[in-house]
Amino acid sequence: MAKHGKFGETPDDVFRRILKIGKGKQRKTGKIDFVDSLLAGNNGNRKTKVEIIELYRKEFPGVLETTARNTVNWCASTLKNRKGVDTNHIP
């Protein structure tokens, strides 16, 4: 196992790579990462906070509107400190 493994890999990762087995179902991104990607305006997609809140609630339907609004506001105000990325959303 140690001969075939790379640093940080689990035994499961090593077996999957050796046996050429796919990773299976990809894990869905987290809520904060989802909001951060929209706030960063990747690929030139600039959105307002209201649009981001709507997309957030569509992606995660169980979230209350106030929670979504608070999450988007928190992410917007802390994105620079957390990830070193300026927000590119339309105010």
C-alpha cells in the first residue's frame, strides 16, 4: 500500500486509482462555497445579492429566506478575509 500511495491519499483512494474505479457520485458543494462562487462572479457572471439569494434558495430549498439573506450578507462581507477574493457582485 505504501509503495503505491501518494501523500494524503486514503487506502480507498489508492485502490480506486490502481483498479481504475471511478470516484462515483460527486459530492455537492457546500452552501458557503456555492454563495462564494456567485459573489466572486466567476466567468464574468455578475449578480445582485437578491439574485444570489434566489439562486441559493433554489439550490437549497429547505433554507428560509431570512437565513439565505443573512448567509449571503455574511459571505459578501467576509469573502476577502476568508479567501482573499474581492466580491464582484452588483450592489
